[in-house]
Amino acid sequence: MSSVVNIHENAGGFVIAAGAILGACAGLLWTAQGSLMLAYPTEDQKGKSIGIFWAIFNLGGVVGAAVSLARNFDSEVCFTPFFVYVPLIHPVVARQENRGEHRLVS
């Protein structure tokens, strides 16, 4: 969102409003995710369920950083274009389309 301010000088209010909306919606989604994550496993499997979730969640950051590092290792400009991440997103979307669903699952 900060790149919007670099392109459009009078977009500061938009960036703040968009950040507030994003934060409120993310809070609701994290709350729902936590409720579901604790509702399905039995009492003795809740810790394992949380551990698996955090491992998968943090693996996304590790893979993203590894892609960026590999792309920029010998580069003098530190920039990774969006099309580099498309191959990482595509299998998730394609898997859902095979089931007849057209939504992105994270």
C-alpha cells in the first residue's frame, strides 16, 4: 500500500483506511481460524494441531524468503516481481478448481 502513496501523493487517507479495514478483517479471520483449529481435534490432540498449523504457516514465509534470496543473490537491484510467486500460488488454486471450487485456500 505504501507504493500507492509514492505514485499518488494525496492517497494517505486511503492507505490508512485500507490498513484499518485490512486489520479488522484479518482479526476476524484469525479469530475464526483459531476457533476452528481448537474445535475439531480432541483435547489431547489440540497441541499437535496448533503445532502443525504454525509449522505450515511459517513455512510459507521461509519459502517466500528463499525464492526472493535465490532470485536476488547475484543481483544489484533488490526486487522480486509478482510473476515469480505465481508458480507457488497456482497449485493451490488448481487443486481447488479440480474439486469444482474456485477459491484460494491458504
